[in-house]
Amino acid sequence: MISMVMVAVGVYARLLKHAEAAMACLAVDPAILLVVVGVLTFLITFCGCVGSLRENICLLQTFSVCLTVVFLLQLAAGVLGFVFSDKARGKVSEIINGAIVHYRDDLDLQNLIDFGQKEFSCCGGVSYKDWSQNMYFNCTAANPSRERCSVPFSCCLRDTREVRTASWGGMQAMSYLEASAFIYTNGCIDKLVNWIHSNLFLLGGIAL
């Protein structure tokens, strides 16, 4: 049931988007991720449920093999994450920077980034100046956008729910010390990596 809800929500969110905008950031599209996870979960649980009810050895064996494969993949991902921690961090950095570039192109992605920045009290990938990678927030003089040199509202230190669509102008042009009085200046990459390290056992238990 939960898996079908995940698929339905993912498909609905996907259909609401403009196709060209969604294709631009397919690798980090939360709707696609939700659909894929939902479909896989449904197929695996279907084999287990029907196999138990019908006492079908073939389906039960398929269910067992799928669970084993999922467990081994999780184990391998955890080990590789420790062994190749630098590369893993680089991949996280690549994903976050890609999300910054497409911030305005995908509403789901935008909401996800805003949630992450508020939750982890951070801004950008390495620092708040990473927002210059986005065409709207780019800090070059040639950028005609009214949001030039600004950052999203979710970087702000104060509660800005009443100005949800606002962004904070001129922050990227300020020094680290000056900007820190108004926005979060630390990047989200280190915050996310530290959170994962602090919650490894919890994440592992949820995954299992």
C-alpha cells in the first residue's frame, strides 16, 4: 500500500512539471526517485505477500533473493562510502552543485533544497557564494536578473515565511563576516556528511 502511494505521488508530481525543465535535472529529480523506489518496493513486497498466501516457492525464493541483494547493496554502499570517502564526498558535492544550478527549474528540487538549507542551517555547497553558479543568482555584472548576487530565502537566519518567494540581495558581494549577520554562511556539504556520520546506525536500521 505504501509503495503504491509513493508511486502515485511521484507520478503526480512528475506530470505537474514542464517536461523540458524536468529533463534538465533528471538525475536529482525527487519525483523520479520516489517512483523508482515505490515500484521496486511494490514488486519485492508483492512477491513476499503473494508467495506467502499461495505458498508459492518460486515467489518466496524471489522475495528472499531480492532482500539479500538489497542488503548486500546497502552493505557494499556503506563499505565503499568509508573506503572511498573522498570520492563519495565529491559525488555529494557534484549532486548539490547540480541542484543549485537547476534550483529555479524544478519546484520539487527547489523545495527540497530550501528544506535542507533550513534544516541544516547552511547555504550553498561549500559556502553561500556557491549560489553564483545559478543563472539567476550569478554575481557577475553582466547578469540582468533582479536576484543577482542574492541567495534564496532559506539561507536567511530569521523566520521568513511571510516572504517565502524572496531572496536576500547582495549577500554574495559581502564578506563572510558581514554576510554571517544575515544568512547562514557555511555550506551544506560538510553539514550533510557530518549528519550522515552521526546517524549511520539509525540510517542502517531504517534501511534494513
